Amino acid sequence: MNIEQLIDSLRFRFGASGVDNARRVAEELVAHLLNCKPLEIYTKRDIQPKNQTEQLRLIKQIEPLAKRIENGEPLQYVVGHVDFFGLQIKCDRRALIPRPETELLVDEVLCSSIWKHKPTSVIDVGTGSGCIALTLAKQRPDANVSAVDLSAEALELAQENAQLNDLQGRVLWLENDLLQGVAEGSADAVVANLPYISSIDYQMLSPSVRDHEPQTALESAPTGMELIQQLAEQARYVLLPGGMLFLEFGHNQGALVRECLEKLGYRNVQIKHDLAGHERMAIAVNP
């Protein structure tokens, strides 16, 4: 069995188990074990097994991982990491898996006007794996970056990711309930991808998400807006005048988030879309 046949076999198995994008998942899994990028499976012949013994060894390595995927476990947890904005972010059940939509949120922060202040102070709230804070620290070494999470386990994972990416000491990690107790006027920007899924919608999530990723990182009962509302209220005091709030939210929450921010007095509220055209991010200025 050559690599192409192996991928076809995995694609069929994963598709039969209800895995979305089954071929892509198969390619990612094989690439992980071959220590290459998915495209290189087809273009770099020197990485492919050279004989039947090597083929059998690869199949033996793949089988327990493939069974985990067939049982609904997310690929990112199976391979143990995800690429995020050029960083390798370790993934496990301690935190939410970083998504491409959150890369767009980070890009909005990096392209904003907050960096005119030197040094810029940024707080990442609900940091989880640390992907947002670490990316900002990597891209803006002149910034003062803090990261907050209520979960001690998530903060432990985030610090492991700091070490994995040679960013030790670049982020101040804080176990805290949102911005509670944070000094007034202490930040140029607050960035957050908080739990925003309602209790009803949580029950309807794909089993690969609901049964494996931490519920506390997904659900904000009962409406999905509770934590966003609370953070936006706190950020009005923590942000400096002219400071900016950056939020990620659910695809059907754009109008609610805009209304929330405008009622709290934020200015220049912008709702941004993800690559699928869904409303996904809010940017607002603290007056």
C-alpha cells in the first residue's frame, strides 16, 4: 500500500465515521507521522516509505491514532498540536483548540492603531492555550502582554506553549475572573475569545467538539452573551481613553454584540466577518 492508497483508505474510514473534511484529516494525520506538510506527501518522494517494512511500520503507527479520530476525537488533540499564526501550539483537553477565525482576530489587533503607544499594553482575556497572547508577544516584542484565564490547567498549558515557542518571560500569566481587580486605565487593548455558545446551542454541537473540548471554554449559559457583556463592562474602566476592545463571537451574535457595546458607550463599533462571510469579530474604541 503506497501513501496515496493509505490516504484513500483513511478518507473512506473517516468519512464513514462522520468526520468532516475526511480527506484533509487523513492527509494531516499522515503528514504528522511523516514529519512534513500535507502537500509534501505528494511532492517529496524521499519522505515516503521506501520498502514494505517501512510501510507496515507507518500503518502500525497510524492505526491507534486513526481509531481515536474514528471515535470522534478532534485531529488536533490526536496529533497534539496546531499551527497558529506561525507558532506551533500544543493542544489537549485543558483548553479550546485554536481556530482559523481567531487568527483573523489577531490580525485585526496587529493592524490596529494601538501600537502608536510605546510600550503598548495588551490583555488577552480567556487565554486558553495562550495562542493569542503568544502571537502578539512574538509579533510585537516591544509590547507588554498579559494573559488571563480562570482555569489553572489552561494557564499551565499556555505556559508550556510559551516554552515550546521560546517566549518564556514575554507574557504575564494571571489566574483571574475576566478583568476583575485589574487596575483602571492600565491597558491600551483588551482582546478576548470568550465562551459564547448558549446552553441550547451547546447541546447541538458536533460530538467531536462537545464530547472532547472543555465545556467551560465553549458554553456561556443561558444566552451565550453573559461573559461578553461582563467583559465589555469591565473593559470600559480597564482600557485607557482611546483604548480598543477586540472580541470574537458567534456567527449569529453580531447585532447583539453591537447593541451591547454601543449601550455601554463604546465608539466606532465595527463588526468584521470571517472567511466564510459570517459576522465574527467586534472592534470598539473606549471614549
